[in-house]
Amino acid sequence: MAHRRIRGMKSLLLAAATVLFVAALRAVQRETEHQRLVPVASVRPTYDEIALRAYFIGLERDRRGEAADPFGDWVEAEHQLRAS
């Protein structure tokens, strides 16, 4: 009796995992299709992407012993991300 219950639970978990996998796969496919439809020039870096890049630019500036320039780091990060 316990073996049937375990087998049933395994089947249920496998079915749930399959549904989630298929849903995730479809979401990735939709995102990929959307990216093909959006012109590259209209894709802008997000706030978080710019902030992270500016942070690393600031770290590099600090490592070289240069004065802090958060605004300049932000502008440089935007420029780098839009150019890539």
C-alpha cells in the first residue's frame, strides 16, 4: 500500500515538474521571439545594469587611486553598455 502511495507521489511530482519545465521553456521561446522582433537600437540597458557597470568602473578608478566621480562613472557605464 505504501509503495503505491510513493509511486503515485512520484508520478505527481514528475507531472508537476514536467508542467513547470514546459511553461519555462515556452516563456524562454516567447522572450526569444520578442527579442527578434525588437530592433537592437531600441534595446536600452536597465537601471540595474547601468548601476552595476558604474560600480565596477568606480572600483577600477579607486584601484588606480583616482578621485571618485559617481556621475562620470554612471555616464561611462551607459556609454559602454549602449555601445555593446
